[in-house]
Amino acid sequence: GRQPLYCSLHQEQLKLFCETDGELICGICRDGRRHKYHHFFPVNEAVEMYKGKLKASMDGATRRKLTVLRMKSEQQQKISQLREQSSSLHAHISFEFARMHRVLSEREQRLINELQDAEERILSQMQENLQRMQDMLDSMERFLRQLQTRMEQPDIVALIKEESIWNRRFADKQDTLDVVDLELPLGVFRGPLQYMAWREMMEAISPGRPTLHSALFRRTVVAASARWGRRVRWRRSRDEECQK
């Protein structure tokens, strides 16, 4: 059994528990002024009573522990779900932007090719016209040399007769020339490229499907295009027509 405990003041065995002060006392301490009107229990009863209280506390702590363990498991599951969702969204974002990059890259290459074609077509006409001008200059040089030669000849009558012929030939050739003044279509290459690319991306990602902002987008494209002096022909999808 337990070793008996003794009061440090009276050297009596501690057989009582003062519930008021929460301490063990002896019989002499119980009758003293300090513990007057206090509640007392025999030590054995106090031990059993507090064992019951401790057991109730342990039961509550055990229940709380089980609750926390369940919450911990649920939290770990939520963390795992969040990570899986984040990983899936990461892959989705990468895939969608890769597709948009591809659409933009293809659109950029097409515009560059169109610009090069337009440049080559206009330059070809200008170069041809430039060559005609050079041919005319060469012809005029020969014409001037021939005139100089005629003027040095003593046959004045022949010179007078040929003067009108030479002037008419010179004027006819000059009238056929003009400066080729063609420009690149700025509305195509400097216009609202971002809106054109946006529309093309929308059509590539969701072809034939109207979006929530399709009407607003169409008005934005048309307004931006009008600013650049280019008319945009918007072809409504069948689904958009049915919604009207």
C-alpha cells in the first residue's frame, strides 16, 4: 500500500483532504482556525473521487483526440485533392497557352507571308516601271545625240521637215510614263492585330460556339477596325443566329 504521510506541523498522519484548500491535513489541522468551515473528505474517498474526475477528463481528451485525428485525416485528404487539382490546372493552362501560342505563331507567319507577297508584288510593278523609265532615258539620250547630229548637217530643209516628227515621237513616249505609287495595305498589317488574333484564337479553341462575350467582342473588333480604316466582315455562326 501507500506509505503514510505526516503533517509537517503536528507530526500527525494526514488522513483528511481539505476540498476547499485542495490539500491533505491531519485531525489537528481540521480543528484549527485556518480550516474552519472548510469541507473535508477522508483521503481514500478523496482519491476515488478525484480518480473519477481524472477519468472523465481522460475520456473527454480521448474523444477530442479522435475528433482531431479525424479532422487531420480530412485535412490531409483536402491537401492531396488541392495538389491534384493544382497539378491538373497547371497542365490545362500549359496546354491551352501552348495552343494559343501555336495559333498566334501561325497567324504571325501568315501575316508576314502576306506582307512579303504584297511587298514583292508592288516592288515588281515599281521595278518594271523604273526599268521603263531607264529605257526611256536611254532612248532620249540616243534621240538627243541624233538631233545634235541633224543640227550639224547643212540640209536645213530636211531638218525643218523632220522636226515635227521627232517632237511627236518624243512626246508619245513621254506620255506613256507615270510614277507607280502603290502602298502596302496598312489596315491589314497595322490594324487591330490583337483583336484579329483574339478572334482567330476563339474560333480555333471553340469553333462555332458562341461565347458569353461574343457580342461585346464583335463590337470591339468593329470599332477598332473602323479606327484603322478597315472594314471587318463578321460571319456569325449558326448558333449565334439562332440566339437572335
